[in-house]
Amino acid sequence: MTQYLVLLPSPEARYATASDQEKQELHTAHTEFVELLGTRGHKMVGGAQLTPSTHARVARGSALDDVTVTDGPFAESAEQVAGYYLVESDDVDDLAQVCGRLLSTPFHPAVEIRPTVAM
């Protein structure tokens, strides 16, 4: 099986102003997504929701002793990565279809599915 990172970009401002009902609907979509993975032969091996990008720290430099750290996201954007899943699958096309459950919410206008490189 190949491992895929499913990246979930999301408009942070939209989530910050979401109602409790909207957040519950998002939670339901993620629960159903995980259930669909299992029933369709995919295996979730990891994942997490990320804190807002305002909590990010960015390290830049060229050597161990030459690193500058700044607060905030790497890139200013209306959408930031809000979370991810690590999924093992033999069928990336079907995995993309399962991601449609997440696309049905206003919080994930797109999902990026990227194969990982074996270490």
C-alpha cells in the first residue's frame, strides 16, 4: 500500500466565525470520512487538526547555528492548512472520491492528496 498525505486547507477566518452547529456538521463530516476510509479499503494511520496559523513558527537559515525564527504562517493566504490525514491506500482515485465527503463542507474548498516518499 502507498501512503498518502491528505492536506486540508481551510479559510481560517470562516472557521473562527462558525456557529456551534456548523462546527458540529464539520465534525460529523470528518467522522463519516474516517468511517468511509475503512469501509472502502483505505487505512487511516495518522492525522490531526492543526492550531491556527497565527500559532506557527517559521525557521529560516542555512546551517544549524544560523537559524532565524519568526512568528506566524510561512505564507500569508486566505487559506491555511488546518489539518491532515495520513492514509494507506491501493486506490488513490477512490481515496479522492472519499475526500468528497470533506468537500461537502464550506470549510474545505479543496483537498490535496500527495503520496509520501519512503524513508
